[in-house]
Amino acid sequence: MSATTTSTTTATATAGTDPTMDAIGRAVVAGRAGETRSARRQLLELWSETGVTGDPLHRCSLAHYLADLHDDPAQALAWDVRALDADAVTEQRVQQHHAGLHIAGFYPSLHLNLADNYRRLGSFDAAAEHLDLARTYAPALPADAYGDTLRTALDEVAEAVARRDTTRRPSAPGPTA
């Protein structure tokens, strides 16, 4: 899949679509299919186009998925910190993108990812803090496979923190998952 630019996606957008979110979705699919370098390049291009003052939903989504494309926990952590910029995303903006989404549902995953990266870096106190925050927001998770996956991951990361284990979880998202 070739890199998609905002100008290209804007020209092909239909009413009610978000070309940037569509491009993010295509890059995520490519990354999950093993095209890590291509997906990372596409997302980084979108990140450059969006900029630090761009749409917070775009920034949060881009950073969240870019973090998943890094094996190095320090690099993933840097992107996950940027993804937590979801504080700037409003409920109205999330609903505009997809009526079934709620901003509260973003936080368990964002804090879980931070906890897992801090754990992999050996910063167990910081990992525990983000696990606590993720669990605080966990009631906002849907009662479906996605919610179950995150709840299971929370338990896995908590167990790894308790063991002071810094190895990558087999169920962690990313290029070697």
C-alpha cells in the first residue's frame, strides 16, 4: 500500500467521512498484516501533515497506532505519551467520528499501554500508577471481545509488574506480536 497524503484523501472523501481517519485505518490494517515499515511510514506522514496543533482525535489515533509499530519500549512509550493527548479530544469530536465511541473508552487502553511500556523499561512504580488509572477507567470498556481483551491484558501486565518481569507479553500488540 502506498503512502496516502491528506490532499489525496481529501479529493476522494465522501460526505460524512474523515479522510485522515480512513488513512489511519488503512495503515493499521497494513501494519497488522506485517507491513510494519510501510504502515509506520504512512502514519508518520500523516503525523507530519496533522502537526502538533491538528485535530486531537487524529493526533491521539496516530500516536496510539504508531506506538504499536515499535518493538523498542522507549520508542513506544514516547508515542503512547503523545496518544494520551486524548484529554484534548472532546466527546463531541469522538461521536462525530463514530456514534458508538466514547472518549472514556479510550483511557483504559491508553493507560494500559503506558503501564506496559514502563514495565518493560523496569519502571515498575510508574507502571503500577498507570495500571491503577487503567482500572479506574475499565468500567467504560464495552462488554464485548475488545473489552475482554483489554481486561485480560490489564491482568497480564499487573502479574508481570508483580513479578518484576520486563519481557514482552506474547499478547502485546505490535510487529512481533
